[in-house]
Amino acid sequence: MQAEQKHTYSNTSVASLLKRVWHIMRSLASRPLSLLGLIIVLVFGFIAFFGPMVAPYEFDELIRGAARQPPSSEFFFGTDRLGRDVFSRVLWGAREIIGIPGIATGLSVLIGTTLGLALGYYGGWIDEVVSRALDSLLAIPALLLALVMLGTIGPSPIGIIIVIVLLYVPIVTRVIRSATLNVRGSGFIEAAKLRGEGTLYILFREILPNILPALTVEAALRFSYAIFLTASLGFLGLGVQPPSPDWGRMVNEAREGYARTPWALWYPAGAISVLVIGVNLLADGLRRLFRYEGGI
């Protein structure tokens, strides 16, 4: 009987979650800018997953006799000074410009949420000590701290992920801690305590669902900033190292020959801009949705 009840409850939870996601998608679709942001994010996600499969050339392939070719039916985005197809390099680079920030943002949200829930729920001197330590990290400019860290551990995908996690965990923690403080004194929390529920149950089954709107918006914003930071580090030569087609590095490499091959700079820079704008529009849509409807 208990197993059947758990199974029924699990199915109900999954159905409720799917219904909630569907409602969010429909609400976003009713707002033109939010819908545009959602479409942009989905398109770039599709490119990141399938781009290398449909790219006409390898990202580091030197096409003989095709250096500095302008955009055409053969080379959609033209070629760079070495004869590499810019369109193929943009497609290949989407996986890293989305994958690395995506993984880093996921880890930041996971760690920051857990830490923020604990600090907001327990409070006390532990909250004070940890919060002051996190505030000290936030006092340092993000890009400066990233440069120092990568200068220490070396530029690599793992290094970039570690840097982004260390930069964004304090921010996520502060947001989740603040949201937890707002709900920890609510009646349903007291009711859960009277029922004898454990701390983990209260944190993740009572408090977390009620702060999910704030968490969703913060995750979208962190993802946007992580993309921009990853591209900035690539531009400065501290991102993913050659021959990987990092969009930021592509922009940096195209600067010197901009007068002769401007398209080699336009397309990776444009891709970064459109992706960041799309994520920001989606985050703004989620924020408006949760604010107007009081959560989902």
C-alpha cells in the first residue's frame, strides 16, 4: 500500500511539474520579446548540439586557395586570413560557448542554492561568518578575479568552469538566502515542523518550490553573464586555447585584419551578441511572469 502511494505521489509530482513547465512556455509565448528570447536560446541550443554535424568543414581545416574569401554561396560567412571557413568555425564554437557556461552555471546554481537554503534556514553565527566571507569575494571585480585565477591555474575548460563557479556561487547564495528568509517563518513551514518532517524535507520540499521563481530568473541571468565572461576570457587569450574555435578568440584574431576580412569579426561577435540578448530577453520574460502571477 505504501509503495502504491509513493508511486501515485511520484506520478502526480511529475505531472504537476510538466503542467507547470507547459504553463510557463505558453505564458512566455504570449509576450513577443520573451518569445523571441526563447526562440533564440532554442536555436542556439540546436546549433550547439547539431552544429558540428552539419558544418561543411572542420573548424581548423585550411582550405587551399580560399584565404580571405568574402561571404558567398560556397562560404556563407566567408573565410579568414588562413583560409578557414568562418561559418563552420561559428557552428563548432557554439558548443563551447554554451556548454562551458551551461555547466558552470548549473554547478553554481546547485551549490549556491544548497548553501543559501541552509544559511537562510538556520541563520545564527554561521550565517554571519559565511555571508561576510562571500561578501568579500563579491567586493572584487569579477573579470579581475577571473584573470588572477586563470593566471594561477592556467587557461582550460576546467579552469574556466572553476572560475565561473567561484564567481557566481556567492551571488546565487545571497539571492537564495534572501528568498529563504522571506518564507522560513511561514505557516506551512511551522506545519511541516509539527508533522515531524526532517530538515532536508523542509528545505527541498517546502522552501525550495516556493523560491523557485527567484532561482529560475537568477539562473538565467547567471547563464547570460557566464556566456559573456567566457567570450571575454577567450578574447583576452585566457579562454579555451587554439585550435578550438572560441568565439571570443575568433574576434580577437580577426581584429588585425579587419580592414581586409571584416566578416571574420562580424559573425562571431554577432553570434555572441544575439545569444546574450536572447538569454536576457528570456530572463526578463521569466521575471515578469513570476512577478505578475506571484509564482507558478
